[in-house]
Amino acid sequence: MPLNVFGTELESCSHDPLTGFYRDGCCDTGPEDLGVHTVCVIATEEFLEFSRGRGNDLSTPRPEFRFPGLRPGDRWCLCASRWKEAWEAGKAPQVVLTATHEATLDFVPLDVLVKFAWREERAPR
């Protein structure tokens, strides 16, 4: 059973659009996932523009890869290194922590991820 960053069962990220390295809706990973697609994010226009500027156009559909192209608000399993790069540039999107694989912690500390937690997961103040 894959685990999330809290050490509990990894939840689904998105089935519409269908995401995940294995295109099963989860940000699970394995040895063949060289990009480590483990961070479940909520796409924003700012992040999509940032990623496009870094040579990774996530907005344009690529049917040959079963990739529909992302729009703001879509959930997507993002490469951990790309999320870290966006964070360092001040462009990181929110993260759905319960759907983010524990392997992400090899790239980004949990306390950083928690600061970008999807608002629905944040504890009430």
C-alpha cells in the first residue's frame, strides 16, 4: 500500500483529468518513474506559466501521451523536483497532502509542504 506524506494510505489525486505516472489517478511511484511524479497539486495559471517558461508545457494537450493539458484548478501529479523548483522561484501551487506520495519528502521537507497545503486540508484556526 503506497503511503502519503503523513504515513497513511495514499489517496487519489484526480481521475478527471486522469493523472499519475501509471495513469491510475494516484501519485504513486516506482523504479520506472524517473521523474518522481509524486506531488498532487492544484494547478494555477501562475504555475502553468512558470512551468511553460521552464520548458515543460503542461497546458497544451498531448494525446499521444494521454495528456489532456491542464487548466487552473485541475489536480495533477507533478514531479517532486518541479514542485521544489517552483517553490524556490515563489511559484509553487497548493498541494493535496493526503494524495502526495511519501517519496516527495526526499525532495521537500514536510513543514514546507504543509505551508502549501490545499486550503480544504488546513486545520481551522
